Amino acid sequence: MVLDIDEDNLKQGVLGLVIALVEIIRDALKIQAMQRMESGRLSEEEIERLGKALMDLDIAIAEIKEGQGIIETVKSVRDGLDDLVDEVIDKMVNPERWEGKV
């Protein structure tokens, strides 16, 4: 049996997954930054630096997605991960709904 792999699709898929994971990490960093700002633990200078760094990251991610033609691939990966997380949370919150299902 010969496995026929489209190398371009594989590269796009892997890059899409990597960028989706970077976006998730970026989103977590933004939440953490907001919490630190609201708590007053950051100086004005630190807030400015953090804001600029996050904006630069947003720009870099957008440029990579557009340049590599993976905007839809990343969206598809993110949607799939969101669905997976929603299902896991539902299983934790409503275990009776999932009893007997594999």
C-alpha cells in the first residue's frame, strides 16, 4: 500500500496548526496582561511596552497568515479546537449526558 501525501497541503496544515496555537497563546497573554493592568501591578511604561509587543505580535501573525495563504486553514483549526474544548467542558460539567458514550 502506498500512501499518497500532498506535500503542499501537509505544509499548510502544519503551519496552520502552529499559527493557531500561537494565536491561542497570544489570547492567553492578552488576558493575563489585562488582569495585571487591572490589578495595578504594571507601571505605565510596562503597559505601553506590553501593548506594543502584543500589537507587533498581532501584525506578525496576520502577515504570516496572509503571506502563506493560510487564513482559512488557521480559522478551520481554531474552530475545530474550540469545538473540542467545548465538548471537554460539557463532559466535565454534564457527565450524565455522556455516560455510556465512547
